[in-house]
Amino acid sequence: LTVLNLSWNQISDGGLQELDHVLACNSSLQQLQLGGCGLGAEGVKGLAGILRSASSLAHVDLHHNLIGPSSIRVIGEALASRSMLLSLDVSENMIGSWGVGDLFSFLPCSVTRLNLWNNRIHAEGCRRLAGALPRLESLQSLTLRSNDIKDAGCSLVVSSLSRGIRHLDLRENMITEEGAKAIAENLPSMRKLSCLMLDTNLIGDDGAK
């Protein structure tokens, strides 16, 4: 088994523990999708066992669950030894500014794609991100859409991204011309950037210059 998609199924905590037992001897799982499954603190404990045992795991999708700051730390710890991990989608959860810092402190350097859309990260979370982003040298795609990071958070993120970043999504973040200026100043260091998404902000005419 290399791909397992159980998205949009209400899986109980006991169900995840049983799944952990079933997958314990499966070292070939590469893609795990559990989006919209209602995973909270207890469910994440069972999930952590799966993440720790899946040594070939490359893609994890946990979007639209109930994952908060303490739960994302458990997930991060479980993923820390997954050296083949390429993408992680934890969009539409409740990670918060402290949770995102904990996640980044554990993420393996192999990650190329990270989706953090709508997680209440704010500027404080970006400050914690900024300290960890330089370590993720393989990161090519970062989505921070709808996190209310504003100009301060925008500036922190764009000044810390690796030179290999190709896709940056900062939509719906209350960014004004000051944030746009910070992006422009850092564009020369993001030489591989091919897609920059800034729609639904507050940039205006001056910021677009």
C-alpha cells in the first residue's frame, strides 16, 4: 500500500489506533490523506503512531481538521525523522502563532511544499517562522493565505525565505503598500520565484508601483 486516502470520513480516535496497528508493518506508505476527518487532540495521538511507523512517507494531507497548537507539536515530533517527507498540508486548522513555531522546529529539511492556509498565525507566528525558515533549504512552495499576518508578518517571511522558493501565496492577509515594499526589496534574493499571489490585500496604487 503506497497511497491511503480517507479524507472526509469521521474517523474516531479508536479507529485511528486500529489503523495504526494495521499499518505498523507497512513500510511502503508514501501518501496519507486525512483531510476533513474531524481530527482533534485525541485523534492526533493515534495519527502520530502512523506517522512514526511510515518510513517512506512523502506526502501528508491533514487539511480542515481540529488541530490546535498542542496537537501540531505532536505531529511535528512524529514527522521529525521522516527524511523523505516532501509536502505537508495542514491548512484550515487552528495551529496559531505558537503552534506554527513548534511545527517548524521539527520539520525535516526535505520538505518542499507547505500549506498553512487559514491557521491564525498572525505576525507573531511569522516571527517564529522567520527563525526556522532558513533551515528549510529545500522549500519551494509556501502558502500563508488568510492568516492576518499584515505588513510586519509579510516582511519577516520574505526576508527569511530560501533562495529556492518558487511559489509564495500571501493572499487575504491585510498587507498594505509597506508589505509590498518589503516584498520588492527581497525579490532579488528570490531568484527562482515564479508565482507570487497577493490578491485580496490592501496594497493599492502606491504599493503596486
